[in-house]
Amino acid sequence: MTELEIKQMIEQGISCQSIEINGDGNHFEAIVVSEQFDGKRPVARQQMVYATLQDKISSGELHALSLKTITPAEAANRG
């Protein structure tokens, strides 16, 4: 999988303000910023993202993804 493919799949399932994905073709890291995460615990946020990629995870096409899931307010406080 490519970074672009992962980004597109996440965008299809979650309304995101931004998605940053880095990887080497086997291992990926993603920072996903979405208002939909507001009020949700970190595990629930990650489950939302993993659900958008479930087919690729199940098939083994995507097997290593590290996630950081934050709200726009949390993103603003990071900077």
C-alpha cells in the first residue's frame, strides 16, 4: 500500500481536517485530525480509523500502522 491509498481510505470513512502519513511501504505512521474524535476516548478514535482500513488489514496488505488521533483543538494546542 502507498501513503496516498491509506489517506484516501481514511478520508472516505471519516471527515478529517488533516491526515499526515509517513511510511516505507511496510510500516506506516499516521496523524489524523478530525472533529469526529471530539469527546471520544483514544481507543474509540483508533477503532474509527482502523474500521476504514479493515479490508486491507484483514488481507495483510496493511500490517503495520501506528496512529495518533487528535481533534482540531488538540492539534492547535500542539503547535
